[in-house]
Amino acid sequence: MKTNSLCFRLTAMTGTILLLCAIALTVSASFNAGKQLTAVAEATPADMSNVTLIPAPAVSVGNVIDPVTLPVGIATVTTAQRRFNLAGITTLLIISILGTGAVYFATKHALKPIEELNKQIITITENNLDERVSETQRTDEVGTLCRSFNIMLERLSNSFSAQKRFSANVAHELKTPLATMQASVQVMRLEQSPTQEEYRQMLDTVERNTNRLRAIIEDLMRLCNEEEQFEKEDISLSDLFSAIFSELTPLLKEKHIQSEINCENYPVVTGSYGLLYRAFFNLIENAVKYNRDGGSITVFSSTERNIGEIFIKDTGNGIPQDELPLIFEPFYRVNKSRSRKTGGAGLGLAVTKTIIERHGWNITAESIVGVGSKFVIHLYKS
């Protein structure tokens, strides 16, 4: 038995408690017995030679004759008490030893399911996270532990899968602009006498893809930098959204999209202007890109009890219900081919969610395919 095992510690603890209880009972019994015998001895005359012993009559109890016991001497009482104490100590040791042994085997039997669970857990590594420990029909703590461990494995497996997808997507998004620039340079080298216009086209390609790389890296830094500190200030929502729509005016005119801002019910928020501008810009830009010609975008705010809300509604293509939980994942695109045409790396909503949550808020999405989408930012007052 290992001295650091749970079975040993439980046995030692229980055995100690058992021993202490047995000692307490033995001492109590010995003290009470000694007290009673001493009282009997004190009631007996000291000099028995001057006492005339008269035979005591028998006491009849039913059909049984019970002789009355005569008083005994102090020496006899002392001898009896010593024998009683010795018998009590012997019984104490025997019961403690047997009880501790019984506790050990009972504890070992009770912990056997945990040992079996441990053997299964040891075999699970980062290479076989799809395996699960066998769940029994037990309703005790061991059964609960098995189910909880399988739930943890499921979450861990999903996390590893998401991390792998994230790494693959990062590599792909960084590789694409680099490959474009490399191809442009190689084509230029094949030219015997490149013209000034060809040089300009190559430089435009390099600059455009360099800007794309820089934007991806900045978004990744925002996603990964959880310790980023920012100063908070009071921000007018009407001014913030007006500035965003003003920047997107060319796109709005191109698709004949109408915009409306109504933030009178919750006019001011506290946060980082730069970060919130980026977060809301991503939402409005998506609402423009994936909207229909002649559509509309409505931004309004409201407050109820201690919770304020900002709504961004559009009349765009909509998002399938089964894809709504995934839209905030990095590099996720609802329509990959359409997203390629409209540009972007699929980081916009992930960055938006990160910024919103770092302000202590929450963002949710609702959508109906062919009708439009609605993003709701829930603001919690301090």
C-alpha cells in the first residue's frame, strides 16, 4: 500500500478516528466501573474479623433462586478493576486493528472504480482526444465524474479542432497575398523591357496585398492580445454611426442603400472610441456588402431596466440558422465564393465580438434567409 495513496490516507484517517473513539469509550467505561466498584468497597467494613456474617436469605424471582451477594473487600475490588481495565485495553486494540483492516478493504473496494477510470484516462493523449471513458449506469460521484470528464474531453477536442482550423486559415490567408506578390514579381522579371505602366501595375499589386497582410496581422493581434488596455470615454452613438456611414457613402450610393440612425433612447456609451469604431464599422460594412440593391440599414438603441441595447438591422441576404453560431469564429465565411469577391479575410465579426466582450458587453445575431439580419449589442450599466 503506497503511503501517498488516497486509500492509505482514508484508511489512516478513519483508523485514527476509530482508535480515538475506542480509547474514549474504554476510558469512560473504566472510569465509571472503577467509580462504582470503589463505592461498593467503601460501603464494606474495613475489619471483616469483627463482623459476624449472617447468611443472607435467597431471593426468589419466579422459579429461579438468586442468592444475594455479600460485600467484598477493597483488595478484591482493586483486583477486579485491574482485570476490567486490562480486558478493556485488549478489546480496544483488537477492535482497532480489525476495524482499521476492515476500513482499508472497504475503502479499496470503494475506490476501485476510480482506479479503473484512472487507467482509461492515462491512455487518452492529444493524439486520441476522440476517445471517451466508459460511462456506467452509476448515479454516484464516480458516475458523475465519468460524465463530466467526457464533457471536458468534448470541449477540449472542439478547442483543439478550432485551433487547428485557425492555424490553417492563418497560413492560407497569409499565403494568398504573398503568392500574388511573388507571381507579379516573377512576371515582371520575364519581361525583357518592362514599361512604366507595367512597373506601376506591379507596385499597385504589391501595395494592395501588403495592405491586406497588414490588416490581417492587425486583426490577429487584436484577437490574441487579451491584456490590451484602453482608455474609456463617453461616446455619442449618433456621432459614431454618422462617421461610419459617412466613410461608407460610396458603397451606399453604389447599391442605393438607405440608412437610418435613431439612438435617442440610449444616446451615449462609455468605451474606447477607436475600438468601438472598428467594431461597428465591421458590422455596418457587412450590412452594406451583403445587402440587396435598394435595401436599407437601420441603427437604433433602447434601454430597459439596467440593460441598454444597440440594434443594427439590414435587408440583406440573411444567414442560415445552422450557421449563425459559427459566424463569430475567425476566418469563417457563410458564402466563401461571395466573400472572396467582396474581399476580407473573415476576421471582421471575430474582431467585433472580441472588442465588444472586452468592453464587458455581449453581441448576438438573428437572421432570416432572404429577409435580412439583425445584430444586437447588449450593454450592461455599471
